[in-house]
Amino acid sequence: MPGGSASAACGVMAEAQEAAVRLLGLLQSTGADPAKQQLAQQIICCINRALDKVRDDVGAGDGSKGKPEQGLAAARPPTEYRRRARGCGEARERVVSSTMDDGYAWRKYGEKSIQHQRHPRFYFRCGYRNELGCRARKQVERMEDDPSLFHTAYFGDHTPACPRADAAVLTSSHDGSRPCLPAEAGEELPANMVEFAAQYWPPKDQLVNSSSEISFASPGGMESESSLEANLEELLHLL
DNA sequence: AATATTTGACCATA
DNA sequence: TATGGTCAAATATT
């Protein structure tokens, strides 16, 4: 059955993707030739596309979930839904802030009114999901007691290559459409970025919270996602 | 024109 | 079945 080998391929490709992302991060942090950075980005992009294809095949492997189609006009094309499970992980970090803007380029993909809550919840994903395969998402809602404050829950990590939106003011991209990476890492990064960068560059930093924000780690365990990371690290040690 | 947001439908989970 | 997370067509914005 091709399904097994396909999912194995998924794992390998995910590894390749992480490695490529690391490479891009390194190239950027050392201020390497933009052409090289672009090349790394292209590699990431290709791996992502391949990953999507393979995941499609895995998902559609056995036509198990065939929805009972009916003659009604195409209310929706026969898209393969590979939506994530509801409990796809506790929020990695929760932040209360007076602004919804955390500097990253987010793209809103949904809004939902929540039971017993006056204000709707907004759903965002990283604006670089397609380009960099970044899986970071966040949910933002106004706080009940003080609607001028926003409660933001973060899911998944940004890629080291994910630029901050406000960095675009300093370094505009050549193709104009998108902001690009801040030239140096001198300025403060959001806490989640610091955490993530620490995974990639061994010297582990202490968590630094910005002044006006209250942040607290989620109570649940967060060790589940790190297995791939561990594999990669192990691999690097062997080389 | 391309690109981002709005919005109701769709779907998985409890 | 109710709830909430995501998709994607329609719409707005650039």
C-alpha cells in the first residue's frame, strides 16, 4: 500500500523543510548574499508544494470518507478537506496586550462568535504560510472585563525566516510586494520568536517579555512537537 | 489587475 | 447535536 511510504516520505520531507528553514535563517542572520537567501527560500517553497501533494495523496488514499453526494448544484467543489483536528494542541503562549498588532504579518482567515462572550474571536494565520510554509496561527479576542485589551493565543511557531511586518519600513523588498527580513537581529524580537530562535541556535536565551505585555506559558505540556526537531539535531551531530 | 478581508458553509470533536 | 475551527466564494481594498 502506497499510503505507508507516502507518510514516511512526508516525514522525510518535513525534515528537509526544517533543514531548509534553518539554512535560510542562518543565511539571513549572517547577512548572506540575497541571491543565496532567495535560493533557500525557493527550496522551502518547493518542498512545501511537494509536501502538500504527498499529504493530499495520503489523505485521499482510501476513499473512506466519501461524502454522500447529492444532485444539488455544486454548492462546493469536491475539495479534499484536510482540516486539522480540533484539539491540535494547546496554545503555546497567551498574551494580553492593548494592541492586536504584534509586528508579524498575519492574515485573517476567520471570525467566530463564541458562546457566552460578547465579542467574536478572530482567527489569523501567518502571512508567509505559502512562501515559507510557516504554520504559525493566532486567535485574538477582546477581553470581557476590559474590551480595550486583546487576548491573543498563539499556536505553532514562526519560521526564523518570517519577517516582522514593521521591518518592512526599514528594509523594503526589491519586488515590492512583501516586507523582507530585518537586516540585523539587534532589535527586540517578540517572545515567541526568541523562544523559537533559541531552538535553532544553541545558546539558550532567557525569556524576555516586553514591558507592556503580560504573558504566561500555557499550562499544558509542549514537548510533543519537538521530536522532529530532536531528530534533526541528532542528525546534525552525526555529520 | 492582484491581494486581503468578510462571511456563511463545512467539518471534527465533545 | 452544539460548538468552534477552517475553508473558500464573494466582496473590499490596494
